[in-house]
Amino acid sequence: MTDRPTFILVRPQMGENIGASARAMCNFGLNRMRIVAPRDGWPNPAATALASGAGRVLDAAVITDDLPGALSDCTYVFATTARSRDLTKPVFSPEAAMQEAAKRIAEGQHVGVLFGPERAGLENEDIARTNAIITVPVNPEYPSLNLAQCVLLTAYEWRRNSTDVVGQEVEMAGTDWASGAEVEYLARHFEEQLEDAGFFFPDHKVQSMKANLRNMWSRMPLTRVDVQMLHGLLRQLVRGKHKD
């Protein structure tokens, strides 16, 4: 049993793409690579150069002469291809495929993902040995993906579906959100100074103008640093007016 899928590069042609694929895998926590009949043999210095710190993925890569050898212990295999084929198989998006992979791995299965050679991709004979297809929703007028790009997309979707990914967060940079009392004090400070400056005019619009200002303050995600800066800004404007 393995807790993550195995990525299988089938007859890759360029060492640079193998290295870049290893780097993409490492970016998203994958470390199980198999390489089927690499064109330029193995090891490949160009692959090591492009791995850029992900050399451990290459060091642990399993090299096989043929695809059946690479799939011998896999229980479920996806094939990545952008082209329609004369084979009846389930077709997944990368996201749905990695959701399915996570489910099967949790059940104790060993999932493999095939990536074809750069020039023409996987052949029908390769795909016939798999259980399902992954197709990336690319521009139909230009569907070709670089090998490492396809690995990156699939690895990213694995990461999204196997870890808790935060959709959005705010770096607070040493401050906290302003409290309601702090925002209220800031609003009163502005109202007082705007009153003195004659901003609220004509009389029948004063209440709606003040309500709009209060609404603006409540909509703004102010930090304590923001509030302090706005207080200081207003004080400086008032001092400058009195100097005149």
C-alpha cells in the first residue's frame, strides 16, 4: 500500500522534462516516480540539472524497460491524454481523477498515473492497459501540454484533494483587526472634524450622509494600524488648517 499515487513517465525523450517533472512532483509532496524506457538512457545529467533540489525523486525513481513492468503492482491506473481515442473508458478531469485516486488509496489500492512521451503522447496500446483517462480542459485549438506541465497540473490537484488547502487568508503583518469600539471612535472623530469643517450640508441630508459614512467604516476591513494611521492623518490635517 502507498499513501500517494505513482507517476509513470512513459518513454520520455528529454532529460530536462524528466527533471522538471520531478521538481513538479516534489512541489506537491509526491515522490514515487517510474520511468519507462527513457530515450536517452539512465541516469541522465540533464534531468538532474533541471530537478533543482528534487534530486531525491530522481534518485528513488524506478526504471523499467516496458510498461507492463511499471504497472505490475498497480491496482488502478489513469492515462493522461488530450486526444479522443477509440477506447471506451471513464474520462476524468484532473480534479475528479485525483479525488478518485485519494478514495482508492484510502481503500488500500495502489494508483498509477501515466504520462506519455513529449512528441506524440501515449499510444492506444498504452492506454488499453489503464482503467481510466485524465483529460485537461485545454484550448481545443492547441491541446498540447508539455510533459512537466501535465505532471504539475495533476500533482497540484492531488495536493488540493489530499491536504487542507486554505482558499484565502490574510497576513496580518504584526497587527490585529480593529475592534468595534475602535472603529466607532474613529467614526466619531471623523464626524466631529467634518462637522467643524462644514461638510454636512444641507441640513436635510445630514443624517443620510452620516449613515453613509458609518456604513463605509463598517464595510472596510480595518486593522488597528489602519485606525491609528487614519486618526493621525486627520489630526495632521486639522493642525495644518490651524497653521494657515
